[in-house]
Amino acid sequence: MADAVIVGYLFTFLLINSCYAGLPGLDNTDTDGSPSTQSDNHLRDDPSSIDKMVVQLYPRYKCHQCEPPDCGPEETMMGVCRDALYCYKSSVRASDGTLRYSRGCFTSVDQAQFTCRTSQPALGLRKRHAGQLNIKCCQDDMCNAGSFPDLPPAVDTSIEPVPSNAWKLWLSVTLSVLFVSAIGGIGIFLLRRSHRLRVSRAALHKLGPDSSYLSTNLYGPLVTSTCYEGLEGSQNGGGLKAVAAGDSTLREYLESSVTSGSGSGLPLMVQRTLAKQVTLIDCVGKGRYGEVWRGSWCADSVAVKIFFSRDEASWRRETEVYSTVLLRHENILAYIGSDMTSRNSCTQLWLITHFHPLGSLYEYLNRSALSRHQMMLICLSIVNGLLHLHTDIHGTQGKPAIAHRDIKSKNILVKVNGECCIADFGLAVTRRHVQQHQLSARQGTKRYMSPEMLDQSMNVQCFDAYRKCDVYALALVVWEVTRGATGREYRPPYHELAPQDPSFEDMRKVVCVDGARPEPPQETHPTMVGLTNLMRECWHQNPSVRLPALRIKKTLLKLAANDNSIHLNEDNEVSV
């Protein structure tokens, strides 16, 4: 019984062993029953072993086989390939339009999967010079017989068609360019506007202490012409040059070059070469002594008063007055220097000062109407300048009192901040001049001469008499300003009583004999009434009755404080 059992086990073992012997990789096992690693590596590295397994796993077929040019719709000779996994037939149109046909087979799975999936029978536009392919694969004996796969009609590839969405690309490019151009244009505009404002502020900083008085229309060609100068080389040849006032060194030059304590003018060593540094641009006016030109010096606009050689005495007098110690004042025309030069074989005497683009008070009143605030600002600034001239400043380097002797609206310049400054000191005198020289009473502008000057009754040896004459002329200027504040057209003093160019006798008859005065404004406002009374006191026939400059200033400040339309600052001065 035991022998029968042992024989049964042995037979079973042999049967199982004979069954496993036919499977590769299972003939060698380890003691634990797992396949041998050496057999696995041998199977993986040997392609023929994989093919043998594929043969056992996939069926094999027979296929027609031919290659171009033997293949075609009417081929007569075809070969046969055996043991194929797939059969195929293909149609190919080359880039030159030639059709090629082929039949064949694949014996490799990878090759079959790669080729059978690259068929391109679909219609559509392809790149220029690209071909077309249509391949069909099948699994059956001789299944690749019959007609070849169809190809789409040939496309004319000589001109590559434009994609249908190209207009979107062009539109996006155009809009992008326009957007960038718009941003650039806005940026340039803002930069130019910022630069103009900066230049205008620089000009205001140099030409006046405050710009709050100005309205925006003053930032026009009249003002900016002082900041951008087309230089016509009157001395160094013609040409066009643009310079910005913001880059100027004039202010620093003046502040560092003036002699200690003088407050007026450049050192004499600098003045001797000043004419070579100034370029004349255009003539802005003419007077009895010569011409006034706008020039350029150190990138700044300056006024150049050119005297004729016969008027050297006036040039020396004005240069001497401007060089007076402590003369510099915000309501006195700022002096730069004087020089002699030769032009067109003629000797010229130059006096160089700051340039004020708004011109004289006479020109300003002819083109502008004034508010009461502007009127008071102009009157007070003129009085401040005259008060500084008339005042003695005592000290180690004191300033002597100066009488102007030619106060009129044409000799008063309007600054861009609305204030005024007094100019033209060709007839100015000091106490020393009065004591050392025999002066004539009838000097100045006849229309603005006081009664004592016209009838020659003034004491020419008394300096105070000249100051009284300045006050009389000041009253006539105040009358001109108040007339502009009432909205009436500008007229010079005594326009109804004297001719346009009166003689001494004409004015003597009107002022001294007839005792006439300009008609004050017929206004009932307290400020205008106060100015009328002030004018009457200042142009009084008796010089001793006329008010001094300090009293006139105090009266104007009192009138301004009582007028709500006139704005005062924290120093109780009329704000600019």
C-alpha cells in the first residue's frame, strides 16, 4: 500500500515537471520556486527571444509586396511576404506632385504601430513643399490587395495661403503701435509742460519775489521770450540759439560778484569786459539819450541801454548813481554793469540792467485794465522805490539821498509779479551834485514838470526842492494809474489842456498861470476818494504843502487796509 502511494507521488511530480519544461524562464528555478534572475536577463537582452514570444502570441499572415515604380494601379508583378503581423498599402504624393504606391508587410509590432498611425488622409492646408500620405493597415492574408487609398486633390503650393485669422494679428500689432505712440506722445507733452512751468518759475524767481499775483495768461510768449532766446549774433555773427533761463548763472554771478556793501553792480574789472559777453537780440525802445535793446548774458535776458557818444555825461551820471552804495532795492531797476564798446566804427556806451518783459508802466496801462488791488500794488511799489531814493542812510558806508528829476510812467517798469521799479537815472542828483554844480531847473519831461520848475522859481541850490518836484510828478503817475483802475482809456496828464508835444510855455500857462490839474476820477468808493485827496496834496502849487514819500506810503497803506478788495500780507503790505 505504501509503495503504491510513493509511486503515485513520483508520477505526479514527473508529470508536473514535464509540463513546466516547455515554458521559457521556468526551466530553472530556485529552491523557493521563483524563476531564475539569470533567465530573465537573458530573455530581456535577446530580441530573438521576444520575437519568438510574439510569434506564439500573435497570428501571422501573408501579404502582397511591391515597391515603386513597380507598384501602381495596374501592377503585374507583386511579391509575397510571409510571417507578417500587418499588411499595408499606401499612396504618397511627393512635394513635386508625383504619386507613388506601395504594398508590403510589417513583421515588427513597433514598426507596425509607428507606421499605421502616421496616415494623413485628412484634407487641409499644409506647409509649402510638404507632401501627402495615406496608408491603410490590415490583418488578414493578402488583405492589402485592391485599389490604393485615395489622396485629397493636389493643392497649388506656389503661393502659401494666408491664414484666415491673419487680420487679427495685424489688428493687434496696429493697436499696439498706436497705444505705444499715444503713451509716448502724452509723456513728451507732460515733460514739455513741466519744463515750461519750471522755466517760468525760474524766470519769476529772478524777475520778482513772488508769482502768486500772475494769472496763467502771463505764461505766454511775452514772458517766455525772456527764457528762450533766439540769439542773433549782433557781434559774433548770425545764428540761432536756444537757452533756458533755468540753467542761468546770472543770479549766482550777481550775488557773488558785487563788491562788499555796495549792493549794486558788478566789480569794475568785470564790467570792463561785459560788452564782449552780451549778445544783442532786438531793440525794444528809444529815448532821448539812445536806444534800449534786449540782450542775452549768461543765458539771461538783460536790458542794454546804449548811449550815443555825445551823451557820455548822462551815461557817466547814470552809472555813478547806479553804483551808489546800498542803492539796490526791489523797486529800483537792478543794475548789472556798464562798459564801452565799438560797433560799426562808432563808440557806444552801454548800461546793462535786468530786463522786464512787461515793459514800462506807460505801455502796461495802454493795454491793461486794473483792479483796485493791482492799482494799489503799483502805487505802493512806486512810492517804496521813491522813498528809498529820497532817504539818507547814515553809516560807515551810507547811501545819500537821491532825487530822480524825471519821474514819469515811461521811466517806471512793470515786473512780472505786478510790482514796479524805477529806472532811468540820467538826471538824478544827490546833495553833492547840487552843491558842486550849477544845475538847470528846466530839465526833465515838460508834461511832468512842477510849477516851480516851469516858472523857474525853484531854488536850484536846495536839494529838498528836487525831492518836492519828484512828489509832484509822482502825483501825476498816480493819476494815470487810478484812471486805468476806473476802466477808462489811457490818457497822459493834461491831455485835454496841452498838445501832444507841449513846449515849456504851453505847460507853464496850463500849470502855473491857469493853475489847472488833471481831472480826478469821479468815483465814490472810499479808496478812490482817498487817492483823489492824496493826489491834490501832492500836486499842490505850493511845494512846501506837498507830502513827503514816507507820508504818502503810510496814507496808501491805510487806504489799503480799509478796502476789502485789497489783500494784505502778514507784514501789512499789499500782497503780490
